[in-house]
Amino acid sequence: MSEATAANKNVIKRLYEEFFTDGHVEVADELMTEGYVNHAPPPGTGPSREDLKGAVMQFHQTLSGFRAELIRTVAEDDLVATQGEFRGVTASGEPTTIKIIDLFRFEHGRIAERWG
């Protein structure tokens, strides 16, 4: 595995831990390009980095104990594919799990695009 590919996988690990699970939305500015495009944004949101920050804040407000688990990553060149889960508890007390398969494209060590 090349050094760049390993670094890209580390960015994804930080995305799941710091951005999604910990809710530190400001880290998106470090991990994603300014022109980041989410080709499959959560319902009711747009494709930008700022839109994704808002969606993550909403997840934390809506689901108590919200956590993101990175199960698997596969990387080649500027692409990283992931399998993961978002977990939390709804306001009615029901545990919920959202299963995720994503493909990320990198530019200069930062996430530029996401499909999923």
C-alpha cells in the first residue's frame, strides 16, 4: 500500500471518529476540500461540506448516544471504499442502526467527493 493510500485511509478513520462520532464538525474543514461534493446527501440536505456539517449536528441532536462505526475500508489510488454503521437511540427510546457503504475520492490528501 502506498503512503498516500494509507494516509487517505487514516483521513477516513478520523472522519468516523472525530467528525461523525465526536461531533467535531469543524474538523471537516481539515479533512475535506472546500469544493467537496456529496453525491448522495442525507434527505433534506445539500451536497456541500457545510450541508454535511449540519446533517451531523442534526444526527447528534436527534439520536442520543450517536456513534459511527467504521467496519471496513478498502483503498486504491485516490479512492477509499467504506462499510460502516451509524447507531443511536431515537426520542421514543428505540435503538436504530443505519448501514452505510460509501466511496470517497481524494484530492491532495483531502476528501473531494462522496458517493453512497
